[in-house]
Amino acid sequence: MIRSKMRMGILWAIVAMALHLWPGVVKPAHGQGSRKDDIVFNTRGVPLAGATVRVCAMPASGQPCTPLALIYSDAALTQALANPTATDGLGNYSFYAAPGKYEIEISGPGITTKQLPNVILPSDPASPTFSSLNSTGGINAFSLTLTGNLTVNGSTSVVGNLASGTLTLSNQGSAPGAASSGTVNLYTKSADKRLYYKDETGTEIGPLASGSGAQTNQANTFTAPQNIDADFHTKGPNPWLDITRFGGYIGPNYNTIATTCSISAASASASCAAASDFQNGHGILILGAGPAPVIARPQAPTVTPLFQVGTTQRNYCVADRDWAGGITLCSPAGFTTTAPASMTMQSYTISGAWSFSNGVYTVTTSTPHNMPTTASGISSEPFAQIEIQPFTSNNRQCEGAFSLTAVPSSTTFQLTRNDLTSTGGANPACTGGTMRIAPKIILKWDSHFTYNVQAASCSGGTATVTVSPGVLGPGNTAASTWVVPWFVMAMFSGVTDSHYNGTFTISNYGVGGASVQYGIGSCAGVANVGVGGTMTMVPGKAVKNHLIYECTGASCALPANAANYSLVGVAQGNDGFFADRGWGATPANVDTGDAPVTRAAARLP
């Protein structure tokens, strides 16, 4: 016979209370252990020592039962106990196990094996722990700690604080209505999976921004400084318009990204050598793929070294770019055979004392200084500007930048010190030093445009000449390619009546630029004539810029050696003048839209 102690009755009462509070308990989780105590009696009611006690997890099967459960000798479930265990000399046995259902099997000599299924070891009522909890009624608890999920099909009211590592909300296909008085409805939308809420007025607020709480669909007022550590783009209009919000592109460090692409005539597709981050809507510039140029190919430039000469040949050509994007073929090559070998700053050592007479110093170099002994012909700069390098002479007053007044020989040069004239002699006396000078090569050319004379007439001393094309330039879909400024000089030649020929200042233009007018003094003996002759002029704004190329290879004849030419500079407008100072030019320091270095070969003849 098997009997339980009185304390088992108390334990069952606690179990009943737990089941009343939490009906539907299934599979408690391991944590704090529950204790099981009992006594085994024999058939005469005497406690049975040495009986075998076998503890199996439910559902159990077989005899002896299986599977064996884990049992322990301490409440923390850290000291494992042998299973099966045995009763002591008074028939007692005890063990700890995780809360749950078990089958206890009692066997031994002199007794019939007895299996007690569904023995419940409940959780500690002070801090019950469950792996799952299902209830069809209400749950009231001072504290409820869950390590899994809590699913509520109805409404949940929380009085106090709701603390959770993660609060999962189901996305709503449509927003709920207004909240009840004093509450808000918090929800997420299926469309954007972002957080919104509504108060009792039904006003929707959101989506809520990360961290700041600022709203993206309404005005926000910031009363403290805001630091933005990433790109910021606005469509404006205040305080500015950001072109990137309208499809514009700005590359790293505000430079446009360049690559080499190829495109065929009449094609709208370009194949590029390197991948780029172009996007639909971006504007791009493809150099050389625009309309054919409508301006004349420049003439060969004249090339004149200034202030430094030598025996090196330097070859240049000029390509013009019009305002519609067309670039002419490079001009025939112009060259000089008296250029210096290097375009870098040149230094020459001054030997001995400087001679002084009537305010003029004459300075002698220890080697030829390679400066021409004749004036340049430039009124503002007949001779070179030089520098006496600091800390190279005997006196700092002798050093600085000076404009030379004469170059008497290949080893002497002169400069004036008017401030010393009144002293009657050199003061200070100068000795030695280093003279430095920067080479310069001047290019001049004509970027004229030639018009065909269609007719010419004279009235009141004014000639009216009809030309083709019109002097306002070939038109395109946007605007006229160029306009002609007033009082520009034009050259007429080959007109049947020679009274019309010569160089004149244009005083007026006809409608559409189809004719020009200029004064010839008198119409006496001047005939009206028809087609024949040309007018040559440089129309204003016809040329956006001139691209100057220098041959850097051993062979410079064009077009065979176009690849030997590289960009050295850009001149603006119609001046036909450029000074090569040896500085060079690259796409990085040329305005956007100007040709890169590779453009030289593309447009060289």
C-alpha cells in the first residue's frame, strides 16, 4: 500500500489553486525546481526500505516506464540525482525536478509494481514560469514575465508601464479610426511599413522619423542648432534650389566625372570605356558629338618667342569651338625654330659688380642669358621682366622684380633705378646675384569667317552689300549661333567694282543680317553689281574659345602626327592671341565644356 504524507494534501491544494488561476497549463519550462516527497509502505502498512522509485517524463510507456526524467537533489536543479532512486530505511524518498507532469513507478521485493501517471510538479507560486500559456478567460497578475510571444486576439489594457525589448505591430492595410477620449491608436501601414498614430480627433500623425520625432508631411520648427553630417538636397525655392533634386548631377568635390566614350554618326547611343553612375534624367556632355562647326577653320598661327630664345623648334595649331558645341579642325601648324629648349623658369648667375651710370645699372651674367637684344615690338613690354632672386646678391636693396630697359649684348642687360639718379652714384652698390626669367611664346592667328557677296549698291556715300550666309550666323533650334558687334572691321575683295573692295568698318546691318553697310566716301563712279567677291570678318561671339595645341613628338606634320599634339591652353573669344608660358592645361583646370586633351587628335586634320 502506498500513502502520501499530509504535506502532499497541501501541495495538491496549491496545484489546484494554480490551475484555477492559469487554466490550460501545458509543459512548464525548466527553471526553479519543484520538490516531490513521499513514503512507500508495504502491504502491512509498514514503511518499506530499499524500494525502487523510477521517475519518467509524461507521456510515459512500458514497465519499467520510459523515458526517464531528469531529477535532482537541489532546488536549483544543479545536482543530478540517480534515476531510479531508492527509499531510505523509513520508506521515504524525495527529489527535485522541473515543473511538469511525471509518471512515478514504485517496485521492489514483497510489493506489486505500481505506476502513478500524471503526477504534477507545479511551479513556485511566487514566481511561476511557463513555456506557453493559453487562456480562454481573464488573467490577473501583479507581475507576468514572458520569455516567448504573447498573442492577444481581443483588447489589451495596460495600467502602468509596458516594457518590452521588441513590440511587434501588424501592418494595417487602412488606417484605424479615431482613438477613444484620452488615448491614441498606434499602428503601422502596409504601404510603407512605418509608424503612425491617431488621437481622439482622428488626426493622423506620421510617419514618425527616426529618433527626432520630426514629421515628414508637415512643417517642423527647430529651436536649437541642427548638425547635418551628410548630403542635404532641397527643391526650394528657399533658401536655394538644388539641381540634384531635378535630375542634375554633381560629382565628388563638385567636379563632373569624365570618361572616354565612342559614338557613331546619327546614333543616340554611346559606349563608354569605364562604368559610371549615370542615372535616367542626368544631363551629360559628349565632347565632339555635337553639331558640325559653323565657323571657319583658323589660319596657321604665327609663333614668336619673347625674352628667351634658343634653337628649339616648337609647333602649334589652333582649333576653334563655336557656341553650338562644334569644334573646327586644327589649323595648319605654325612654328618657330628659335624657341628655348625649356619653358620653365630660367636662372642665370650674375658675375661681379653691377656698373652704374645716370640711374642705369648694367648687369653682366657669367653665361649667355638668351634674351633677344632687340625690342619685342610690344609697347607695354619692349623688354623682359626679370627677378633678382632674394638673398643672392650682396644687398637686399638690389633684389626684386624689374622691367629691363635694354639688352646690350648676350651677357648684359640694363635696368633703370630712377630713385638713385639724384644721388649722383650707385647707392647701394650691387654685386653678384641670380637673375631669373620666365620664357614666353606669343601666338597670333586669324579666326575669320568668309561670306559670299551676292550684290552691292551705293547711295549717299554708303555701300550696301548683300552677303550669304547672313552675318547673324547659321541658326539652330535654340538661337542664332552668333551676333556681329557694331563697328567691326571687314575685308572685301573680288567685288566686280573695286570701289567696294578694301577694309571697312561696318556701320549697320540689314534685316536678318543679310546685308551690311559701310561708308566709302562718295558714290561717284560706283556701279551697282551682282554676285561676286567675298567679305571676311570675325563675328562677335562666333567663337566661344580657341584650343591651343603644341606638338610634343619628334614629328609634327599634320594630319599624320595628330597624336603628337596635346592641349597647352585655352584663349577666350575672338582675340586671336595666346601666350604660352609653359604652364600647360589639363581637363581639370579648363572650364566645363572645353575640350580634353584627347580632343586634339579627334579634330586635328
